[in-house]
Amino acid sequence: MSEAPGSASEWELSKENIQPLRQGRKFASLSAALKPHDGDEWSKIKEEKQLFEEELRTYSGDDPLDVWHRYIVWTEQTYLKGGKDGSLSVLLEKCLAQFQKVEKYKNDERYIDCWIKYANCCIEPQTIFVFMYDQNIGSQWACFYESWAWHLEQLGNFQRANSILQEGISREAQPLERLKRNYGEFQMRVARVMVSSEVPDTSEEVEVQRSALGHLKTTGKRSHVSSDRVNSLKAASQGGLGTKGKPLHQQRGQMFQVFNDENQAPVHSLPPQTGEWQSLPQRSVINKENDQKPGAWTKARVPQKSGVVPFHAVGGQSQPTFSVLEEDNPDLHIFTPRKVGDIGSQVLSARKPGKQMDPLLHVRMAVPSNSEPQPMYCKEKIYAGTGEFSFEELRAARWRKKMEMQVLETEQKEMKRLREELEQQKKMISEQSEMIKRQREQLQLDHEKMILEYQQQSQIRQIELDRKNNSQIQQQQEVLERSIDSHLQQQINSQTSFQVMQDTPSSNLNSRYYAVCVRITYCIPFDSTQKGLSNGTINRLK
Amino acid sequence: MSIFGGSNSFNQSSVFGATATNTKYNAMSDIEVASPPDDSVSCVKFSPGTLPSLTFLVAGSWDHNVRCWEVQQSGQTIPKAQQTHQGPVLDVDWSDDGTKVFTASCDKTAKMWDLNSNQAIQIAQHDAPIKTVHWIKAPNYSCVMTGSWDKTLKFWDTRSSNPILSIQLPERCYCADVRYPMAVVGTAGRGLIIYQLENQPQEFKRIESPLKYQHRCVSIFHDKKTNAPTGFALGSIEGRVAIHYVNPTSPKDNFTFKCHRANGTTNGMQDIFAVNDISFHPAHGTLSTVGSDGRFSFWDKDARTKLKTSEQFDLPLTSCNFNAQGNIFAYATSYDWSKGHEGFDTNLKPHIFLRSCFDELKPSMKKS
């Protein structure tokens, strides 16, 4: 046997303390609620409850049902035992009464859910469903028809359940698909019940086996039990703990024949929705003929007919000595004043078990009678939910909300301010970067300009230099030419002295040509050495 | 001349010159306290009678402030000092020597305000707003008792940040009163617990509530002969006060009476209002109640008669108190949130009034 892990074992141990819900429970809330009632978990639950109570009173939006519904669902999930523990029915009553006259919630799924939950905790759920139907509450929702039919099915009233589901389908209650599927399943169940009630115990024969806690049939003087213990048990199984899981209504059906009024209109037609059922139905009104009327106890007699009284019962006397009271005025209807439970307080003694309460007693809108005193304070806020709040608490809750809002607002403002600052900084930075970019561009431009200028200058200088050089060269050339000329002249002069008869101009030309050729072939640079060189050249030429 | 002297036939105009034209806010033509709080007044209290020549009045308000006035015999009030909390102030009390004021606030703290140095220090901390604060002076100890909506009752030595004692309450604390050696606490869910304070605070007994609706205010009264606290008056949210003896000589001693009700304007329906505060007269043992209906009433609990009912003010009356000599009755008119925030008219300003009351509260002579 292995020990189950913590929370699972806890749940195993207290299974019977948990009210089962049709839609199931969340495991998280289940294990939290199962914790001992003094730990942290429990105080957290209390805290949560207090928060819900506060929210009920301080809610200011346009969907007040939302808070109620969340609170109700939470209560259902948290208070496992059902009943008075979490005051679920008180909550439901208040919720239903508060929103009964609110048109927009009449076909709100959450509101319908509340009604169904309320019907589930009532002794007579039928009353609630009939009232809902008459008031057209939830007639568009599949869950309404499903829950109603389910309750009727539990009672074995298949025909009516059938007609209700059909009504739902014909009204196209949403979600229609699910309703149809459920209707199909319902029909299957009904069929199965019909079959099993007609041919009893066929399945039982097949899988017969020995069960625990049964009597064994003995044989012989020494009361030996035969080795075939399965069959011997079968005969005695009626006395043991039954293992058959048959629903109650199956057997009930076999017990007696239900009278069927053949003249009656078909059962599956629902009563028309009159909407006339203005005041919520009291049990005493609907169930009038089944209730005994109250009368004076001291004078009460059991109405008896002398002929029916068996002889031995009256102790040998053939005639009763007392006169049978015939009620003169059976319509005289005296109600003993009923004490309405003080809502919202559990200080007084607990409600007595089994006391029949009108299921809609608290839901009914209190009609203010003229003589009744009117509380001149916001009673609905003070006594909303299951607890009570004082004026100061209401005000403090509002103050706290305001403070929180303020804190939030200042935080938001601060955030906004910071964001703005950031934005500004960003802007500044981007501006700076822009500026830097611009500066850089400027610099680039300047740089380019400078380069250009420099280039221009250098070009100009080059040009100047070139020009200068050129002019120098020219000058030098000229000087050179001149000097060559003069030399040539001199030479010519000297030559003419020797060869006067020779063709003078041509020789003169030749010598000049020669000089130029010399200069070119020697590639004489035009520099400081020029002079020397040219001197040299000249000397050589000489 | 003393305006709070034996006679109540003074004329307000003699003090302030001109009478106010709007009489609704001052329906009883009483003396207005100078520079009243800006928001609803949660509590007014007179200084104890240790300094007979000097009378001070403190008031806590929803504007987060506690104010202190000097009340002169002429009826003139001089604002003396004020202190601020982080949240609305819900209750104030004086130390027995009249040198310090204790304040309880929605900011979950209680403070001790030394009037001589005008310094306030935090002396208590709860997990929820603190609704009541009381100074306990016992022969062998003295401490401050705070009751909070966190469902605890804590006792504080004023020098330590930890409580000397913390008592778990069944529900949120709504009202409390202390008269050594007795303390009584009213809680939500109509809980009612009596503590005895001898040697150390201890639960004495729990009482089933004599009222059907929410507890709103409680005030302890003394026995006339022995001068020991013998019972308390408990005010309900729905127009009723219960007089309850801790050890009644006969069960008939305890009774409840209706108050702060009015014949409504339509169809003769009776309108019921909340009882906001109860205060006992120190000399006569008679009591005053103030209600959401904007009226104060004086009662004689022993003769079981009403002594007086005021005219109707334009605002509910939230708090009342008698001075130590019993010749001044102070009461505050301000919105008490009885109709939620929808009923809050910010145009109507809160006021505190002083009334000469010694003769008005003399016990009824009809039956004695």
C-alpha cells in the first residue's frame, strides 16, 4: 500500500464531507479548502471573502452581477460542505432578489446560472423552475431546460422531462447542439430504463458472482455450505447489502400502476406562459391542498367514522364515547406569525432541521407596507452579501480606492513625466546628433573646400611656377641665345676675317644651329649651374 | 461672565454679535467652534477635569487631521494646535492627566500626541484601519487599547512597538468604551464582549446582543451610589438604544428604547435613523444620543423618559461629548455616510457646536 501524495490523500480522507457539484470542482480550490481551518490557507480564504464583500459594496460599474456571480462561484468552490457553511443560499437569495427587476439580466447566462444553483439548494426545485418558466427567465438557455429535465428525471417523471427538453429545442435554446445531444442521451436513458423494467434482471443472471456480506445458504444437519457459493448466495441476496445500482424510480414503477387519465390533454404540453405569476410563489399557495390547516390543538379531534374503527382498537366498546368534530368553518385560516430568519447573522440559534421553508421566501421582493418603518440608511449596502459593513467601512473602502487611484495616478504621472523627460532627452540627443552630423558635414564640406582651395592654390602656384620657370627659361634661353649669338657673332667676325669671301649668312646660320643642338644634346638644366655649364658649353664651343 | 453657568438662557448674539441668517445648519443656535474641520467629524472629546480652569476640546476628522481648541468659560474657542495622519482619523482619546491625546486612523496606526511639546509619535500598528482608541489607567499599569477592523484588540505600552497583549475578536471591532475596571467592545455580526481590566485585561463575558441590527456605538455608565461602572448603553444602526447592566439585579433592568425616528413625509411611514453616538453626563448620569436624522436627544435611563429633543440640523450628528464638569455639551454636525457616497453633499460644511447643558440634563423629577 503506497501512501498517496499529500493533497490527494487529504482529499481521499474527507471525501464524504464534500458536496458534489454537477459541474465538478477545481482540484486547487478543493485541496486549499480541505486544509485545517486555522492555517494560512484559511485566513487567505477569509481575506478573499472580505474582499468580495467589499467589492459588492463599492462596485460602481454597469455590470454589478459580475461581482455577485464571481462571489457565488467562488463560495461554491471554496465551501465544500454546502449548506449553511458558506451561506451560499443566502447569497443566492440576495443576488436573485436584487436583480429580479433588472431587465437586462433576465436572459443573462450568469443570472440563470444563479437561479439554477438556487433551485439545486431548494427542497422543491420544481417550484423555482416553474416560476422561472412563467416569468420567462432563462427561456433562451439550454442549461435551464437541461437542469429542469434532470430534476424531473430524478423524480421519474420522464414524460414531463421529455416535454421540457422538447420545448427547449423548439425554442432553440442556446447552445442548441448540446441540448439536442443531451436530449438524445436522455432518450437513451429512458429507453434503457424501460427495457430493464420490462425484462427484469436479465443482466444480473450473466454476471452473477459472490458478493460480500451476504448470507450463505446452508444444507444438511451440520449446516454445511456447498462449494457453489455463488448460486447459494443469490437466493439470500435480498437480505444482504444490495449491490444493484438500480435507481429508485425503476422499482417504484413496478410497485404500482400509475393512474393514467385518458381524457387529459397530452402531458407534454407545458402550461402557457402567462406571465401573470407576479408575486413569487409561496409554497403554501401552490401546495394549498396538501397542507394541513392549523387549528386549536386543545379541541382537535381525529375525524373518524364509527364503522371503520376495529373492535379491538376501541377496547371493546362498539360506539366511541366522543362526538366527532366536524369543522364548521374550514376556510378560517389563521396563520401563526412566522419569524423570518434574521438575514446575515448566525448569532441566534441555528435553523431547526427539517423545517419547511418557503423556497422563494427571501427572493420575493419585500413589498413595503405603509405601517412598516423605513430604515433611512443604505441598508442594501450595509447588509449586502453574507456579512455586514459599517458606514465607516464603506467610506474607508471608498477612501482607500481613491487613495489607490491617486497613487496610481501619481505613479502614472511620474511615469509620464519620466517618459516625457526621456523623450526630451532623446530629442535632445537626437538634436545633438543632428548637430554633430551637421557639423561633421560642415567639416566635410570645409575639408573638401580646403582641399579644393589647396588644389586650386597649388594649381595656381604650379601655373605661376611654370610660368616663372618658363619665363626664366625663356629669359635664359634668350640670354643664352643672345650670348650664343654674340659668340657666334664674334666667331663670325673672326671667321669673316679669314674667309670673307665665303658665303657668310649660311655659315652664320650653321653655327647658330650647332649651338642649339649642343644645348639640347647636353640637356643642360636651367639652374644655378646653368651659368657655369653654359659657360662650359660656351667654353667648349669656343 | 460665564456662559456655561447655571442658566441656559444666554443669548448667542452676546458672544458673536450678529446671529447667523441660515439657522438650519445651527438649528439650536448654539456656539460654533472656530475653524472647524474641513471634512466629516468622526469624534469630539473634552479634556479630563484634571485642570479645572482649562478646558480643551479635540476632534478627529476625515480630512486626516486632529484639532485641538481651548474652550473658554465665555464660550469662545481658540484653535491651539493640530496634527495630521496619513488617513482619516476615526477616534481620539485623552490620557488621564490631560497632557496627551491618542488618535486612531484609517492609516492603520495610532499616535500619541504630546500637547506640551506638540509632538506626535506612532504607538500602535494594525493590519487594518483602527476604529477605536482608549487610554487605560489602572493602579498597576497603564496602556492604550486599540480596536481594529483586522479583528484584533491590542494593548500598547506607549514606549514599545510591540503590543503587550493582543486579543482575537470574533469579528471586526465597531465600537468600544473603557471605564476602569471595565471595557466593552461591540463588533460586526452583533458581537458584544465585556473585558475586566484589573491586573491585566481579560475577557469577562460575551453577551448575546439585545439589538437586532448592527452595533454602532457603546458607552459605559456608572452606578449612582458606588460610582463603579455597572453597565453600558449600546446604539444600533436602526434607531434603537439598549441599556444593559452587566449584573442586573432583575432581568427587567435591561431594556431597549426607540430613538432617532421620525414620522415620514409619505403615508405616515416611520423613518428610522442610525444612532451615531452616545454620551453620559458625568454628574447626572443621564445620557445624550445623536443620530443620522440630524438631532440630538437627552434621556433619563432611570426614569426611562426623554428629557429633550433638538430641532433638526441640515446634516447628521456624528459625535457628542460632555466636558468633565458637565456644563458643556459638544456635538458635531457632518455627513456620516449613512446614505453612501450618493448622499454626500459637499456644499454642506461640517460644524462643531457647544451648548450649555447642565440644567437640561437634570434627571426627570416625575418619578424617583
